[in-house]
Amino acid sequence: MSERRYWNEEFETILGSERMREIQLERLRERVAQMFAHAPYFRRRMEERGVQGPADIKAVEDWPAALPPFTKADYRDLMEECDNDVYRFLDETLPVELSELVCMAATSGTTGDPQPYPLTRVDIDELWGEYLQRGRWRMGVRPGDRLVHAFALSMFLAGVPPLQTSRDDGTMQIPVGAEGGVARILKTARFFGGNVLSCTPSLAEHMIERAPEILGEPISSLGIRILMCGGEPGAGIPEVRQRLESAYGAKLYDAGAGFGVSCDHPEYQGMHWIADDLSLYELIDPHTQEPIPLADGAEGEAVFTTLIGGGFGWTRLTLGDIHQVTVSPCPCGATGFRYRIVGRVDDMLKVKGVIVYPAAIDSVVSGFIPRVTGEFRIALDEPPPRVVPPLKLRVERGEQTPESAIPELEAEILRTMKERLKVTPEIEWLDPNVLERSAHKTRFIEIKNK
């Protein structure tokens, strides 16, 4: 059993095939029928486009024309119409009865009110749980492994729900949670002999710094063999990957922003989409909302429609992530097209007409570790995207970098920024460990007076 390539060979071997397209169409029609029966909001939106029922969806390709994307603005407008009553909102949008919900998770809510992720038993086991098992299997997690669960447990989708699923590969779950803090995570991992670590890449980086102080030994002493990271783009940045894998002595895998997981190819290939039977994946132009065909190099905002379950209920939902897609075969040989996270729509910066994402700046800054700590912030006078030049960065120098070395280091960073990102920022230098570290997602943008 442990030698097979995929957790679910029935479906993972036919990803992207004509047979899979037939399965998607069948499930999409069932979903449309559920929405006509239980989700008045989406039924109205489909009827406005001339869709009277499942029979009007002749092919999967008809779906973008049948229903507009559901954006953050749509969410806010509908919540306002529902007097901010979350259950009225869910009753308008879910394809199942509210009585089927057994768990409530949410986004972090750092940029506004948290967005609910309601879950039915089917969502937890056959949608979310199935995806997790497929992803973990591709990462090399096997029966007998001990998984230190260090994502935030409080309300986060990546927190308690993975612990509730009845899908089981024989892995021991050690749910310490990010809320416990770095010291507790490190000591728990050592005490219970965890050999798989699941957390954000920024937390994994922070634990490299803290391990000698807390454990009296480097992070590699824990014996972690697999790093499962997600929640932010760091695991896909070459410089971050090299640092994490070298420090831990582990293989780093990237997951999330949909139903994807990276492969074991030595060079990062993006995340394989491993859930054609569980969710439809689309790209749209973030400004016009027009569909973008999936092809090598295609770039746009990712849109998702879940095909089973009901509470999760992603219905042409946009999460705000900009993806770049590769559909040609991966050199690793595994199934599933691939996508990379370019940035977030909310974080897109325009500097004299040049589009820059914080993830790209992170990639440049991380390339200068240990001369810098890797921590930085983007200081804005007003909310993005427009930035009045110059783009202002606050960057920490490394522990062993004297102030006398700053001018040369700054010149190198600015030169690299100009070559790779086509912008020349203004840098404010900070001492090491001045910027707050987060056990959750790192917020790179700081807006004046906010």
C-alpha cells in the first residue's frame, strides 16, 4: 500500500482527462440542481443569465457564462443585505440545508470581517479530508509518521477541520497549534518525536532563529523529514525553499490556495492541482472577470466551484490569489496541471505603471539572507495599488551585518530589484528582530495611520 504513487488512484490517475470532464459535468449539474433548490442568491444570479436549471449546462465550458464570479465585494454586499446575519447569508448561498452544518471555520479576518467556511460532514471527510490525504500522500507522509500540526487551530480552515476528518492514513496527529507559540511548538515536536511539520513558511523560518535559544540545538536536531507549508507564497520562493530545506534537513512541500500540492522534483514546479473531481478550477481577468483559457504561462485570478459536499460551497468563488498556470507535463511525472501563486489582488502594487507583488519582493530580499534576516515591510502612505514613487521598504539587516556594510548591501539589493522587478525602492534599514514575527500569515504591507 505504501508504495503506490497516489492516495486515490481511481481519480488521480485520470486528472485532466476526457473521462474526468464527464465526471465534472455530471457533478456540476447536480450542484446546479442543489443551488436552485437551496441557494436563492445563486439561483437568481443564474436566472438573470438565462439559466433555468441543470439541463442548461451542456458542458463544463458553459459554467463561466452561467454565473458571474462571487467576489469579496459581492460577499460584503450580500452580508449587508442580510443585516450581517451570517446564517441568513448562508441560507442564501449554500446548496444544502443549514441543519447539515457540523463545523464552522473562517478566514483570519485581518483585512475586514472574517469570511465563514461552514462545513458539513461530507465536506470534512470527502472534500477537505480527501484533498488532505491526497496531498499528504504525494508529500511522502506514510503510516507511522508523527505530524506536528502548527497552523492556527482557532477558526482557521487549516486548523481543527483537518483533525476532524475520518479519512486516515495511519499518521499520528500532534495538534499543538500556532497559538501555543514558538517555544511550545518546538518543545512539543521534540518531546513527541514529530517528523512531519505543518505550518506557514514564515513560522518555519522564525523557528530556525529561535531553536538554538529554546532547544539549545539547531532546528535540524528535531529530525523533521517533511515540511508541509502553506497559507502564504514563501514555500514557492527558491531562496526561502533553500533556507528551510537546508536548516531543517527536510523536504519542503507547498500546498493550498485551492486544492494543490507541490511535487518532489528538485526544482520547484508549482503546485499540482489534484482535485478535478472535487472542484472546478478557472482563471479570470481580475479587472474584466472574463475567462482566461488554461495554457502554459496563463496568468489570472483563480476561481473555484466545489463539486461535492455543501457547507464549503465555493460557487465561482474568488479568493483573491493571482495564479500562473502550466498545463504541459511535469518532469516529476505526476498528474495534474500546475499553478504558482504570483500574488494577491489586494496586494498588487503599481509603481510608475509597473506591477509588483509583495511575494516577488520577498523573493529578492530572501536571496540576501544571512546578510539580512529576511524580514521586511512595505510602507505605504495610502492603500494599494497605486504607489507614489519611490516604493518604500523597511528591511532588517542580518545579525552579523555591521552598519558599515549597509551601503554595499543596499546597492546590491537595489540593483537586483531593478533587474528582476523593474523598480528601484527606497530602503529604511532596521536592526535585527525589530519587526514583529507572526505565527500566522505575514502581512508585508504597512499603511500609514492604519
